[in-house]
Amino acid sequence: MRKTLLFLFLGCLLIPGWQAFAQDKQVSGVVTADDGSVLPGVNITLKGTTRGITTDIDGKYTISAPSSGTLVYSFVGYISQSIVVGSKSTINVTLASDAQQLGEVVVTALGISRERKSLGYSTATISNTSITEARNTSPLDALSARVPGLSVNTASGAPGASTVLNIRGFNSVTGNNQPLYVIDGVPMNNRGNTSSTNAQNSNDDFNRSMDFGNQMNDINPNEIESITVLKGISASALYGSRAANGAILITTKRGKSGKTQVDISSSFAQSRILRVPHLQNTYGQGWSGIFDRLENGSWGPKLDGQPRVWGNVIDNAQMLKSFSAQEDNIKDFFDKGYEWNNNIAVSGGTETANYRVAYSNATADGVVPTNADSYKRNTLSLSGGLKLDKFSVNANINYVHKNQKAVATGQGDDAGGGKVLWQELIQIPRDHSIVDSKAILDPSNPFYKYMTLDTYFTPYAQNPYWTLYNQGNNYDEDRIYGNLEFNYQILKELSATWRLGGDYSDAFQKDWGNVGRITEGSPNYGIANDVFGAVSQLGRQNRQFNSDLILNYKHNFGSRFDVQAFLGHNLNERTALTHFSKVTNLDLPGFYSLSNSSVTPITFGTTSKRRLVGVYGSATFGFDNWLYLTVGARNDWTSTLPKGKNSYFYPSASISAVLSDVFKLPAEIPFVKVRFAAASAGNDADPYQIYSVYVPGDVRAGGFGNIVFPFGGINAYEVSNNRGNEALKPEISNEYEGGLELGFFGRRVGLDLSYYNKLTKNQIISLSLEPATGVTTQTVNLGSVRNKGLELALNLVPVRTDKIEWGVTFNYNKIWNKVESLGLEGGSGNILLNSSYNVKLRAKVGEPLGSIYSPDTRRDPNGNIIVNPETGLPLVSSEETYRGSINPNYTLGLSTYLDFKGLRLSANGDYRNGGVFYSYTARLNYFNGNAYNTQYNDREPFVVPGSVVEHDGGFIPNTTPVSRADVFTYYGGQTSANEFNHVLPRTFFKLRNVSLTYTVPKKSLEKLPVRGASIGIFGRNLILWTPKANHYVDPEANTFGTSLKNLYGEFAAGPSTATYGVQLNLSF
């Protein structure tokens, strides 16, 4: 009886299940994205049950569901949809992309994808839309103002100019401060391409310097899917020592399964001058208040509009012009620049294979007349993938050819290649029209005879058109990079990946300056310098090979615990080769060959090889999909440190807790996450610092020069001036990081807050030694630098409806940087990093790394200026004055977008507050009387405000005025403390990118062979604001390379530019 009752009871329980099963039917379909591509891996669940499946590689699915059921379609990065089954047996779904969800799955170190909520450290991802909407030729330029903690500095407005990235401040005093760049899991080279002068002497970064960009600028932005910034050591440590300063991960586009797709994009833009010095327009040519037709300064009398003869007397005649201000004479010299960017890509695939082929051409000619500042880049990309059961292979190869020309900056060199264009432009008197000097290009022009080297109006400067047309350079580079990746699914939860990759480049650079001799008996003979002329050639070769073998393990322990882990082995080898040759004193004008000189050429060649082997591992333990603990470690063995000391181990750990998945919070706060991370990273030295090496002999010859070997058929070598150090140790960085992430009101308000504290010790520094020791430098371990910082990102979507969406992102970054220790025992704790005309960049204990010092006036205890009682001129202090740091106090970034019925308006900009930099442009304008500030008191005698004189052991107010003859001395003379004026504030605001794009509705294209189309306009760097104290140059301008010294300032840098253009995008 009891058995009968039991069966009846179980039967009653099962009847509803039988009924439901009987009502189920098969529903199938295909899930696609809004761009037409199929979506594999979409989650499809029957609402209210645990029943669910995922789409296959073709986006297809089949699921059992009752007619009354609701199917929920969800996929990361797309807006979920819920559809009632009803009578339908086929349901095809198109999911729309969700900008807010993009990045919920993040590409982390070694190309491994993880859920963002599981990360215990800070990252940021920039989409392809943000990278390409303003058609930046360089993908790095597109990152400006988008990521808190990431500093982006573009050297100039010239096409192809260098872009320097820095994450969370400067950590290394004389070493590398740039992040590691990784494309599809493979580390890349990012060599800066500077002048042959710098190649000949790495400490010479101001004589005729040229900027041919850095290698990561040459990546085609159209082929980038996304860029992820790994900020802290915890995020990047698994890449090894090269990622101690963070990492930039670039993921490129790949082919997708589905029909073949052709994407075409084209843009055209023009550029114009954004910033030239704001100069005085009150005084004209002359000196000491008197007109002088031979002077190149504006220390003459007031401009009165009256006709004056000027220039040299040629054939018993002189030129005549109005003594009036030419307010735009510098701006008028420049042309409008242009750039073309064209890209075509063909992609497609099947269930087992995919491919993508892309070609792009970027051509630009800058604002300088002629093609002296031009850039041409052609790239070809091939990628493909193949999947066979448990085995898959993916490959990617890219070829880049770049040709570039750059206008020289820095200090001119009449003993070599000649003067520098920008120097010649900014020292022309304010009453002169620069474009009139173009007559030198046309011998039939009646004014030609007044514009040559022999007859130019002043012997103290050079006709800028002669400078422009009689020197030049050319940079050619061929580069191949890519990767080959094999994957094998050993077991359901265990897989193996072997990724091979490399970056190989060959570059040839030539620089020349024509010979220019002043004719005996001509007006400028004996006063103006001859230009001796020079030709230099530089060949560079870089090779990088990288191999990673990784075992991946993923397992769920029941429904609450999971683990994702991997172990890996890394081999990285880098080689570099340099050949340099140079001659001066050219014999034949216009013949730019190393053979065109009787002077023995300067030649040298260098080679280097370094190898790093590492083993690493990481494991992420998850609990209940809300708590995640990640532990990792790496050990490296490097060839650049002494044996026995070349192994270094660094661990990392992080924890992430999504509290909103545990605690019941108000509906307005759907997401709360806290995180914490701690990690260490090591860094090795440059090659060949362990042992002293031999170099070609170079000895003094009785005080009349040097004998450089080989000489007279005899060769000789000597120990270099860099002493080896067999006690060298790795540089170690330790960092702690905490963060809070919040989401409000349906994730329409998002907050991401990070704080970090990083200490870099055992600094690897090239230290200057007393020559009496027999050497001049040695690479040693000394000192420590601490960086603490606060980063904030606030994302808002104030408006979101079916027709319109408006989003705003604010980011804030504050870094506290300090040199905590420096110098050997008994040392000064002070290292000179760079200097120009007594303005010095230093690393000094107790100050931020990159502190600027300059001369200053003597001051009494109350800060009043002490002057010479005879002349009224300030007395120069015997001690240099701290002026500030090259680092800003804080930075603010703002981005916004507005979507409305196919129209998208977007813009972003940044404000940087604080910091200082050196400006040679300011120096030269003070010297020649063009500076705006030199108009004080109408250049009449004046008493220095707040000045005192010494009297009876104390100080009394000064009553001695600076005479009119000494006004020049006060502002530009060598005996005053005027170098104080050459340090300018770095504060600025810049509107980086603006774009307006219209996407044609798909319905309008149904009868055309076009799948998608958009057209738009864009602008870059449209607005620049600086405080009144800097009306000379763009604070981002620099001529000092891509290291820490690049923020020191500028030495005759060219102007920055604004760009505006149109674009068209088509898909077939």
C-alpha cells in the first residue's frame, strides 16, 4: 500500500514536467551583429529556467522552448534582447552594440582575455571608433586626454613627429620611462629616430636636431580593433622587465566568418599654423633705440610708418620700405599643409577559416614651403586563421614603408650643415616682410641681388629661404612585424599556446647642408660666416624576436568556485646595428656625396645584442562570481647584468570584490567593486655596461687637435671612457594600488577611482666621474624615486532615449613625484640631466624627478631684487634657483559624444596645470628685441620694480634707473639674470579632436551594393590656450628626443598646427 501511494505521489510531481515537455518545440535561428557579421558564443536562455545554449561559430542555434516562453539573447558588448516565442519556430536576431558594455571583457597581459570585474588593477580600453574618428595618422596621438594616468606629448606639428607616452610619471632617472608596446601579444620596437648629430653623440640633442618620429607612430590606426592601457605593475609584470613602466596593448582586426566584406575609408585634411610667438609690434630694426640697417634685432626706434632705406647698397642703390609693423610676417612664411589617408580592407571567413587583407596609404606635407616636412607611409597587412578540431593556428604579418623629411631644429652649425630655419625666422625685425626675401629664388627678380648670402640686409643672420632651399634630409625605413600562433586543446580544461613574433626594420637616413661662401669684397664679407657644408649618412637595423609558450587551465569546481591559470616561458632577443659616416667642408656646391670633400670622413659602427629568458605564471581564483584573487610571479635571466646577479624574481597579487553581487543595494546603485593590488618588477641595464670595452684610439696632438685612428696606415684602440661595473644589479620597482568602481542609475553614471604608491630603487644610472680617474662615466646602482598618484574617471550618460544619446567622460590625474635618494656615499645627491644657456634639468634629492633650475637675481631677505647702484641692473645670484618641475600639478581630460538619428558629434580635450619648461624661442626673442615684454615703460629709462641696493650692511630702495642703452642688457644681455625669463609655464588647454559623422540608414542602402556608409568632418588641435606668461610656443613642443629629457623644453622648435578635414567610409 505504501509503495502504491509513493508511486502516485511521484507521478503527481512529474505530470507538470510531462506537460511542459509536451508543449516544447524546437526554435532555431541566426544571431548577427548590427554590422551584419555573425556572432558566435551568444548566450540564449529560456527566461525563468536554467535552460540555455550558445550560438555556434556561424551564429546559429537551436533550443527547445514552449510557445509561452521568452528567450533572452545576451552577449558582452551588445544590448540584450528578450523575445516571446509564440508561434515562431525560426527567430533571427540582430544585437545592437552597447558602447557602455564595451571592454567588459579586457585583453590583459600576454593577450589573455578576462572579465573586467575580475581584475584587481586599473586598465583602460580605447575603441577603434575613438582611435579613428578624427583620422589621426598616428594611433598614439588619438590617445590624448582619454585615459587618466596616461600622458601623451606630441613633439611638434610636423607630419610624423614623435609622440611620447608616459604612464604614471617618471620612475627612472636616466633609464627608460616609456611603456612597453605590444601588438597581438608580441612586444614591439619603438626606436626614436633622431638626427645623425645625436647618433654621433647621444648627449648632443640640440645641434641641428631632426625628428623622424618613433616607430609606434607608423602603425596603421585603421587596422586597430582596440588599445588597452595596462597602468600598474600588477597589470603588466608578466611581460617582464620591459613593462615596469606599464604596457600599451594593441589588438588588431581579424577576419570574421560570413560573407566577404570590403571596407574603404578615405580622408583629406588641411593644416594651418596654430601657434607662433606673440611678439611686440611697436619697435623696429636697430639697436639701443637707434635705427641700424645692418642689425637683425628690433631694438630700434618706434615704428612710425615713414619710408626708410634699408639693407646693403648694391650697384649704388638701396631698397625702400615703410617703417611699419609686419604683424604676421612669421605666419605669412608658412603654407597650408595637407594630408591624405586612404585605406582598403577585404575580410571574410567560414566556420573553420578566416582572413583579412588591408592596404593603407598616408601622405602628408606640412606647413613649411616645399616638401621639407613631408611624410609618406604605405602599409600592407595580412592575417588569417584556421581551426581544425582541437588545433588552430593564427598568423599576422605587416609591412611598413616610410619616407620622411624633417626640418632641422636646435642650434645652427656653420661649420657643418648650416643654420636652422626657425632660428632665422624668429630673429627678423618686426618691420620686415619675410616673404619678400623669397626673391633669392628667382635671379630675374629685381630684388634678387639684395637677398643673397653676399648682400642680405644683415650679416648676423641668414635669408631663411637660402636656409630652406640649401639643406635637407631624407629618412627611409622598411619594417616587417607580425606573429604566428598555434593553439591546441589538450583536454577540455587544458590548452597550449605557442606564439612566435618579431619586429624587423632597416632604416637609412641622409642629412645635408650646402656650402655657402661669402664673396670677397661683397658687403657681408668678413662679417658673415661662411657655411662649410656637410653630408652625413646613417644606417640603422633593429631586430627583435619573441617566443611565448603558455599552458592554460580553466576549471569550475561546482557552481561557486572557479580557477583560471597559466604557466609560460618567454624568450626575447634584440639586436641593433648602426653605421654612421660624415664629411664637412664640401668642395662642390649642391653635390651631396661623402666623396665631395678633402676632409677625412668621420665614421663609426656599433652593434649590440641582448637576450632575456623568463618563466612566469598566474592564477585567478573566483568565488561565487563576485570575489577574485589573482596571484602571479615571473623570474627573468638577462644577458645585460653580471653572471650570478642577472636573475631576478618579482611576484604580484591582486584581489577584486564585486560587492553589489553580494549585498542588497538600492536599485540606483547596481554596481560596486573594490580592488587592491601589490606587485614588483625588475629592470635590467643597457648592453655592455658590465665590462670596459675597447674603442678606436683618439689622442691629443700637442694642443692643436686630435689624432684619430686609423692614422698613417696604423690602427689603435683604447679602453673607452665608460668604466664597466661587475657589481651592477637590477632596478626594482614595488607598487601598491587600490581602487573603487561604482555604477549608478542603470550604469548611466560610472566612477573609477585609483590610488597608487610606487617606489623604484637601485636606480640604474650613468654617473659622471672625475676625469682624473681615467674614465668619465660608469653605470651604477644608486638612488630611489617614488611616485604616488590619484586617478579618477567619471562616465556620464545624461540622456539616453530611442533617438538620442549624450555621453560625457571626465578624467583627473594627480602625481606626487619625488627623488628620495641619489648619489654614492658622500655624493651631492644631484645629477645634471640636461642644460642650455645656464638653464638646467636636474634630478635632485627632495625634489620631483625632472626639476628645472635657472640663474636669478640676488635678493634681500624680503625677496626684493638687489641691483647695481651704478647701472640699476640686477645683480646675478651666485646660486641657481629652483623654478619648478617638468611634471604638471594635475591634468584634466574631457570627452563627449552626441548620437542623434545617425549623426554623431564627438570631441575631447585636456587641461594641464603647472610645470615649467625651457624655451630657446623665448631666449632668442628677448635677445633680439622681438619679445612682447620688452616694451615695458616704452623702453625709456626705468627703475626695476621692487629693487634695492646694498648700503651699510643693509638695504635701501633703489633710485638708479636702467638707462635706455642698457634696456637690451636687462632683457637679452649675457651679463644679466635674464635666463630667468627663458623658463615658461607648462600650463595649457588644448582641444584635441572634434568630429561630426553621419551614418546612412541601412534602409537607404538596401537597393545598393553598399552595406554601410558614413561621411563626416573632423578637426584636430583646433584650440590652444596658454597663460600670459607663455605667448611664445606650444608647451608640448620639444626638440630633445623621446626620453625623460624630452619634457625639458624646446630649442628652436617649429610651430604646432591645427588640422581640419573630411572623411568617407564605405562597406560592401
